[in-house]
Amino acid sequence: MSRGQYDVTLGMPHYRHIDLQAFSLILLGSKVGHGLGTEVNRIAKAVLFLWLQLEFLFLFRHLFGATFNILRRPDAYDDDHRRKSR
């Protein structure tokens, strides 16, 4: 799969998960403390927390967006259906 291609199961780009793993490694490395201070630890935690919120938003939108028509235009389904039928 190329960078940014969508996964059919979750509808989210694969590279998001790769970046999340990278942030986890940064957080783990800052916990060890070899050359990384507490400021880096705080920054890594903040970035990881914000990234997890973004991941949750995409997952929530995918799971419940079509059901409750939230976070989408009301005619988005019709536009998608028209594009697929051509």
C-alpha cells in the first residue's frame, strides 16, 4: 500500500498508525532518560495525547458518522452514490 492509501476496515490512512508507533517510541525513550530531559517527556506525552484524540475522532466519525449523519454534509451519501454509479 502506498503512503496515505485507505484501509478498507477502518477507512483511515495506514501512516497514522505508523506515526502513532513513532510517538510511542519517543515516549518510551524519554522514560528511559538517556540524554532526554523531563521537558521532552512532557512534549512527547502532549503530542501522543493529541494524536490519540485525533485517532478517536476519525474512528468515531467512521463508526457513527454514517449512522447519525454527523460530521458530514447531509447530501454526502448521495454524492458518493452518484460517483460510484458512473
